[in-house]
Amino acid sequence: MNRCIKWPAVCLTLVAVFYSAANGSDLTGKKDPARQALAQLETLKTDANDTTSVFYDYVEDGILKGGRSVIQVPKSSLATLKAMSSYNAYTLIDNGPSDNRIDLVFVGDGYTADEMDIYLGHVLNVIATFFNEPPLDTYANYFNVHVVEVISNESGVDEPDYGIYRDTALDMAFNCGGTARLLCVNYGKAWAAAANARDVDLVLAIANTTRYGGAGYTKLSTLAGGNSSAVEVALHEYGHSFAGLHDEYDYADGTTYTGSEPTNPNVSIYNAAAQSAQHRKWYRWLDLPEVDTFEGAAYCQYGIYRPTNISKMKALGYPFGPVNVEQFVFSIYNYLSPIDAVSPVSSDILRSSTVFSITTQNPVNHTLNIEWLIDAAPIPGADEVNFCPDAYMTANTVQTLTARVSDGTASVRDENKRQALLMDQHNWLVWKASADFTGDGIVNMADLYEMALRWLLTLPAYDVAPPDGDGIVNFRDFAALANQWQSGGPINMTAWYEMLLTWLVDERNFDIAPPGRDGIVNFQDFAVLSAQWQGQ
């Protein structure tokens, strides 16, 4: 069979239907684990089989080979899956709240109750290398890792081509669809088991076997826990299931790709000249010496190109390469925000004297960029996690304060996607009340006079309290003025009121200055009151 000919339309339709069910809105992004499990189980209510497309890869004579296969996916009833999905789970690596982390969940198959130590050893072996691979090493802090202790009745997994069948919890088996090294799993059971973890975004199903094999489903990969190449297989398969990458190897058998442009970001029918001219695929990376358009990819020797001569998507043991690394970074930020938390958490209009703060994600080898903006205008030099906007605001105006966080990693060159995925921001509404109506830099008698002239009038310029005003110049505004008087102080509303009632009136009880009185209640008396402000 010519592996490079496009699949029949009926196969493509079946794949699309299954992926639509398995990848619905309740299985993307950060979700409550119970809702996520139920959403997955809802797609598996019948006992009939369905079909899906999986990647499979293996090494033969030192060369990575494999392909994509349409296989039967056994379904179980909802009641059966629920009954079989109660397992002990624990968190192995906790880097923060699941609502802003990627939760990677390990599930095992073919491990008996007495083999949980072997299972954990296989998990630790994978983790030790998994997060040392760029760019996963940089973003290791973005992941939580959970382990579900799935217990099988028998040790090992099915190997039908050798007449071996095991009674296991997740039905893992080699020789799926007649492909010896295609290691399949009951997709629904694997997700149901993973749902026992605190949260689940990605699943890695480990088989208790030393036989080489693996598969890349959607958001789920399989591998052989006891095989020396297990980690490299896991990384390669996650290139498929997590980053959406295609295989970059061919079979050197003279076949030519005859299809349209693949959707995968790392294979293309366009050479370097065409990509540069038309701004396609990895054109932004073509200035690097290791990046070009190398012919041979997606199992075909001719007519299709890969971005580097060799990468982990072509051969195990090599780096992913810059084009593929960028796709991993995009996939990581599809799950989370660079902002972890903000303070204060409020939709109210806040005072400009408030100290606002943000908590960012923490990549291993670089820090994220922070900007503070007022009404979309960046504040020069404001790049710390804490910020007080008071000195930068316009008085007596509701303004928008923004904290913007972005990842400036050099691993990304697509600036549109950087802005869409690697950047996030939080907004607050902020008000700066100022009683310096005369604009002379100090709140004093002249400002009090300006406010007194407008007492109980609806003049927005003097309606400075509460934040954004209440529609009238009244004691709340007077209190704001008093708070800013020289050094400020608590408001004695009775004293203010009594003073106002007798303003410029010949009233001896309130004519307290100068010593001996001058026969009228005026600013001199107010000065005495202000000097005694906060006193008895």
C-alpha cells in the first residue's frame, strides 16, 4: 500500500467523529476532574466499537519507523466504567493549583497489587528524563504530576501475536490493527482511571512490559514501562498527542507525497523559497543554520519537507529542534495563563493609594515580563510584581489599571501567537480623589472655600467621594478633603457641620480666633479647628 496516498474519505469522517466526541469542550483546558471524567464517560455509553487514529513508532535496524493507523476502540457501558474507575491516586509533583497548571496523570496497566513498587519505579524513570528535555525542562514548574495506582488481576499486557492474553484493568495490548509494536489501551478506561487524580489534562499509560511499543492518541500516550527506550518513546509520542507534530521520517522507498498541505506545523509541501515568499509554516526560523526544508517526512521520501535534518520526530535520542520546540511552548500555554494570582481580587472601584500585586508563573531558566499600564498607556520602569498607581493617575477620574504579563522566550518567533497565548493581563478600576481644587499642590483653605461654595450641588469636579462620586457635593466629599488636609486625620463630622452652619456669621460660640475673637466665624477660626484636628 502506498502510505503517502490520502486516506479514504470514510476513514477521515470516522476519525473526525470520534475526535469530536473525545475532544469536546469538557476535555479541553482546565476542568474539574469529576466533570472531565463524566464528559469522557458520556462518549462511551454503548458497548459497540468505534474507530480512532493513532500514531505508532518503533525502531528497526536502528531506524525509527511507524505510521498512523485507524483502529477499533472498544467501548464499555457508563455503569461499568464508573464501577471500574475507583483507584488510589496521589500527587508526585505539586507545582501549584490545578486550575493554572498542566496535570499529567500516570496510569498503569498489567501491574498487580504486589507490583506497585515496580510501577512507581517505571514512573520515576520516565519523569527523570521527561522534564530534562527542552522545552519541558524550562516549563517543568508548569506541570503537576499525579500517579493512579491501577491494579490489574494479572501481570503484563496482551500480546496477541504471541498468543498471550492478560486480565488487566485497562486492556492494553500490542499488535493493534495488526501492527506488532502498536501498543493500544482502552481509551475510555484510561481516562476514567486518570480521573481519580486531583485533576487531569494529559494521560500517560504505562504497560508492565519490556517489549518495545507505544502509541500517541489525543492527549494520551502509551509506552512500555520496562523498555530502555520508554522515555524517548514517551517524548516522541507526546510530540504527536500534545504538540500536534507529525513524524518526520520516511521509508526511503521512493514514494512521493501527493496530498495537500498537512495541518501539522512541522511538515510542509513548500520548500524554503516558497515558505519565505508566502510566509508559511517555519519561515521565521529559516535564518538558523540548522533549519531549512529537508525533503522526506510523513513516511514519504519525496514531495514533502521537514524543518531540520534530524530531530526527535525523525529519530529517537535527538532534540526536538527549534520549530518543534516552539509548538510545545504554544501547547503548554494553551492550558494556562502566565498570571497565577492577583491582589486585590475585586471588581469594585479601588483607591489609587492601593498597592496592587500579581503572582506570575515561574519558568526554570528565565523570568516573565511584567508591565503596568493606566488606560492602556505603559508606565515607564513599572516592571515589578507590586505597583501603586497613585502618582501616575489623573485626579478625580475613573481609570483602568492593567497588569500585563508575557513570556519573552526566544523559543517563540510567532509574535501573533505569543500575544494570543503567552500573554495575559488583569484589569482593575481605580479612582484618585483629589481635593486640591485650586491646583496649587496643597489642600488648604482655598480648596475648602471652593468646596463650600458648591455645597450640595451636583458638580462632578468637586464630587470626589466615594471613588467615582455619588452625584452630589456633600459630607463624603468634605471628608475626602479633610483626609487630605495637611497631614489628614479622622473626620469629626459634627465639628465640620457646626462650622459650616455658622460660616461668615457673627456667632460667638464659633468665633474662636484670633485670641479674643474678631467678631466673625471665618478662616481664622477654621485654622484653629484644623490645628486641633484629631485632638479632643
